[in-house]
Amino acid sequence: MAIQNLPTHVFSGQRPGTSGLRKKVTVFMQPMYLENFVQALFDVLNGVAADGQIGTALHGQTLVLGGDGRFHNRTAVQTILKLAAANGVQRVLLGQGGILSTPAVSAVIRGRQAFGGIVLSASHNPGGPDGDFGIKYNASNGGPANETLTEAVYARTQTLTQVVLSDAPDIDINTLGTCQMEQMQVEVIDPVADYAVVMRRLFDFDMLRGMFKRGFTMRVDAMNAVGGPYAKAILEDELGAPAGTVVNATPLEDFGGLHPDPNPVNAEDLIAHMMRADAPDFGAAMDGDADRNMVVGRNFVVSPSDSLALMTAHARLIPGYKEGLLGVARSMPTSAAVDRVAKAMGLDCFETPTGWKFFGNLLDAGRVTLCGEESYGTGSSHVREKDGLWAILFWLSLQGATGRSVESLVREHWRTYGRNYYSRHDYEAIPTSVADALMANLRETLPALQGQVFGSRIVTVADDFAYTDPVDGSASVKQGVRLIFDDGARVIFRLSGTGTEGATLRVYLELHEPDAAQHDRPAQDKLADLIALADQVAGIHARTGMAAPSVAT
Ligand code: G16
């Protein structure tokens, strides 16, 4: 075991954001940067007493480790193993080749009752030597660490002066089986097996096999990221979908140059295939760590908010949810489409701040079964992360159980509940000071916006979203500026918590249209008034110089 002093400039912590520590690869490659963060994490998990003494809570425990295979994944795995061995961890369950999707980490932690797990991913952010890298800790419930823990880790990174790490040689992470690193056992596990067990429990695999036997066609774009091996093993090998159903299926260190964020802009190749005359019946894409999903029908893209609403409405058709749902939750900027379904079904519907961790308490307490976010994330109580392939299997099952296409399912839904027109406008790489000033100014104008009339609409709520966790009473404030109008339309402003370059302003726009004759308008047209209003109240163009968003989805 070696003790290494940290260079004084190494403070790798990050104030708790939406998802752990995310930075450029070049930042992570600085000497002792990753080590600083992981040592701080282990110290906090072991228990740091007031006098600075480190406890032994981790000793004898099992941790799960794996990542999305992006550049730096393999190096980081070896470093973390050496730190774990020197900090008293008894056993590490490591995905073969250092690979585990984010939902799979959650499934392994829960299925094998591990103490916790470390996920290496910058999710939907680009990869490669010039791309991003990330690390986060998931607790024994399988979900992202809560803010108390991430805040403690951050504080520890600021004061740490030494790390302890094993000087044992690197181990072979490619071969299944068990080996030792000093006193610590490393078990290299099949990354898919535990996860597949959970999927078999939830879905009717015989029915899905029958669909493919009868010629159902599908295209899943894994975007050269970690979802590929999972989708291939389950859809092609187990359910009998034809070879080639899953494309871009091999995880590459730079995702083959793709931006693995499954939205119509970044997954344009999938969209192009789904618009062709010979399009398959069903299309879907996943992101870098396979926790996000996009669902596409023939010539028809499903918005993530609608996806959650439809899943809620039809959940009883899926074996894993046939007893019904305990409740549902959505993040605040996600459209209120699911609220209408929940109301009609008599279900509790929770509105949480952005960030999957906020669903954890509700899921653990048995208050909700399904959760979803506008950022292409949906999931359920089967793990404590959003889950891309699970969502794809859910939609596949809905088509199998009803015999209806994606488009016909969504249109029927709109006829019943009305359509929640929805769009998110992202303004990327704004200088942080400009973005902060824009938000500060918006917050100052909130009292004046209350009751203001814009065309035919009146602002009924102008506030900064605050949330009190109904389970543990913890409070989160300043979670996004909301303007809610008398007709239910909403305009929401918040800064992204996952970017690594300057700041990204997200503007979320939504209105409800009950009239089925009006359900075919392009969303940007339908939302034009709200788009103009957003610029008017926030001064986006004037402050950032950007006349249009970088990405509109
Ligand atoms: C992470 C969280 C999500 C959240 C998203 C928000 O996603 O896990 O729950 O919706 O961040 O991102 P932003 O703050 O940029 O709007 P992921 O997939 O990046 O882990």
C-alpha cells in the first residue's frame, strides 16, 4: 500500500449537481484528480469523526463498479480498484471490461445487496479524449447518493491532503471470474446477466418472442454506447429480433463521434430511418450510459412527457405492473400530461425538482411506481435509476398487448386527455456570469410578473420552484423559475446541472390543447407565443446574443 500526498491544486469536488462529478476528460486526467474525489468518497463512507479519524464502515463491504466504456473508463477502473483495496473494501463486483450501464449498476447493487456502487459515466455528454468523463456514487438502494452525502464528499475533497492506494499491479478486467488485489477480492461479472433477470420478471418475454416471430420490425440505435450489449443480448439473442435490429451496438470510447443523447437532433439517423416508406414498426435510441430513451413510431416521435403519461395509462397491460401503480412522479419541467392521467386514475402524482435522486425517497417509501422526466428518462421501482432498455421493452410490450402502433396509441391518448404541446429550448455554452445574471434578473422580476397579462393569458404563478420531500422533509429551493398561466400553459427557466462548458440555459414550453382537430400543428408553431414571451421576460437574445436556441427538441 502506498500513501501519496496530493498536489495542493487538486480539489476535484463539485457542489452537488444533478449527477455527481462531471468534467472534461483532460480535467480528470490531471494527476491525483480522480484519486482526490474517490478518497474523499471512501473517507465519507468509512465515516470521518470530528477529530478527523477515519472509521471502518466500508471494511468487509461489497461495492459494484462499472461504466459506460467511454475514454478513460479502463484507466479509472484500475485506479479506483487500487483505492478500494487500500481503503478496506472487501469485494468489488466489476462489470467485464469495466462495462456496466447505469441501470445495470442499480440492478446489481439491489440484487446482490451490495453496500453501494460507483458509476463511471458522463451520461449523454460526448466522449473521447476531448469529451467528458464523470463519476457518481449510488447507495445501497441502488440510487444516486443523496445531497447530504454528496455535500459531505465535496467538503472532504477540499481538505484532503493524502490518498492511500494499493501499489499492486493492474488486474485483468476482461476475464470473467475472481481474482485478488491485496486483501480485496475482485469478481468480474457478466454486465448483462443480473439486469436481464429483472427484465424477465417484468415483461412477458414469450409474448415479445411471438411478435418477432410474426415479423414485427424494430430499430434500436445504441449510439455506439453501453446500451448496445444489453439490447443485443435481450432483443436479438433472447427475444429473437433479427440480427441488425440493434445498430451502433458496440460501445466505443468516443461513441464513434456521435453525441449519445437520444433526441431527434442527435439521433438524426434513427429519425431518418423512421421517416422512410420502409420504416420498421418501432424505433428507439439510448444515451451513453443507457438510462435515457427516445421512442419513435413510423414517422412519429413520442415526447418523453407523453411517454410517461401513456405508460401510466397502460401499465396494467405489463405483467410487472398488472396490480396497478402506487403513484407516479415527474420532474417539475416535465409536461403535466401525466398529471391528467393520474387524476383520472385516482393516483398520487408528485412533482419533484430535476434529478433522478429526488424520485429515490418516493420509490423507497412505496409512494410511486413510475417516474419520468422531460430529458428522455423514464423508469420504475425495479431499479433506482432511469432505464432506457426497460422503457423500450415497455413500449414494445404495449404494442404487443394492444396490437396497435406507436402513433395510434399516442393519438388515442391525445383524444382522451388532450395534447400537451411541449418543447425544450437549450442555449448552450453561455458564459457562466451571463447566465447567472439572466437567472438573477428573472428572479427579481417575479413579483412584477405575477398577474401580468400576455395576450390572452394571465400569469397565475410566477415563482422559483421549491420542494419539500414528502418522505424525509428535506427542502430544496431555487429549482427553476416558473411562469404558469391561467390556461395551464407553462414557461420554465433553469440552468442545466450536467454541462461542462459554460452554462446551458434550458427553457421549457408547454400548453394543453384539448381539441383533437388541433393536434397536428408543429409544436414550434403552436408554442410561438410562449417562445416570444420567454425571450421578452428573460432577455435571452439581448443578454446572450443568441437569437435562437442551440438545440430545440
Ligand atoms: C441527469 C439526471 C436526470 C436529470 C438530468 C438533467 O441526467 O440523472 O435526472 O433530468 O441530469 O440534466 P440537466 O441538469 O442538464 O437539465 P443524466 O442522464 O445526465 O444522468
